[in-house]
Amino acid sequence: MALRVPKAELPTELSENMIKQLGAVAEPVEVVWHSPKVATSNLEFSAKLAEWDEADASLKSFAHMAVATQVGCSWCLDVGYFQAQNQNLDPAKASQVPRWRESEAFTPLERDVLEYAEAMTHTPPTVTDEMYASLLDRLGPAAMVELTAYIAFVNMATRNNNANGISSQGFSDACEIPLATRPDTRVASSA
């Protein structure tokens, strides 16, 4: 996929900070910088999300990757895997998120969070009362509200990247274990 709008020039300090954090300038920021107010708001809210600590970081990371897989945001999946490794999460498990239903790597709680992330991502959402209540019972109200808001933000970010034509920058190339590909669930039409 090609960028649908060219990259904007970022302020030097912002570019340098991203290079320190990620080793490269993030293309989504370069694209969205055509509207500095939108880009700045997005960066500020992303920073606030990083401070949230009610829900387990690995659950949020796996949820982010599940949303990215479903939406088709290769940039988010790529950087999500890179960040999971940098957060000392199990990279072998993180690599299996695109095929979590077929993988035996995940706990029942992780599977339920992945299913919830996908249900929130469907259009229209397919979250059920039972699904929500089960997670609420195990996570508690504060973590459940945080997880839900986190998944909602990730949906905005992944859809924004996808619509702007942003694709993987190769962040996960630095990781030892390659990301699993999502199984093809399309049904072949009969002739």
C-alpha cells in the first residue's frame, strides 16, 4: 500500500525524539502532521494512554495487535510487536496474536481479551453482555473501563493509518521471532 498523502516535515525536536524512542520517525506522525493540531492531540493522548496502569500491559498489547490484525493495519502490528518485545512481553506469544484462535500459546483470559478486542472492532460491534460481564468479573471495573477505552483508541489509530495508506516500516524486523500470518478465513466460491 502506498501513502495516500505525502509526509509532512516534522519539527526537528519531534523527529529526534522519535528516533530515540523507535529508531526511526513514525510515518503516521509524518502523515498526520499536515494538521499539527490533530497530530499533537494524537501524540498527547497516546502518551496519556501509556500512563494508564489498571489493566495488564500484556493484555492491552495483545488487544492492540488483535485490532491491528482485524483492521489490516500492518504498521500497528509491526510496531506493536516491536514494542511488546521492548516491554519484555513473551515475543513468541506476541507473534501468535494474528492466529490466536489456532495457537495454544494464550491463557483463557488472554483469549477472552483477544475476542473482546475483535468484537469491539467489528462494524457494528458484536460485544455481548456475557463477554463483557466475564471480563469485568476477572479484571474489575477500573481495568475493564481502561481496556475498553484503550481498544477504542486503537481502533481509531489503526483505521486512521489504514485509510491514509500507512504500512509497516519494518520495526519488527529487529525482533527474533517473525509475526505469524493470519489464517485465510475466506471461503472459496464453488464454480
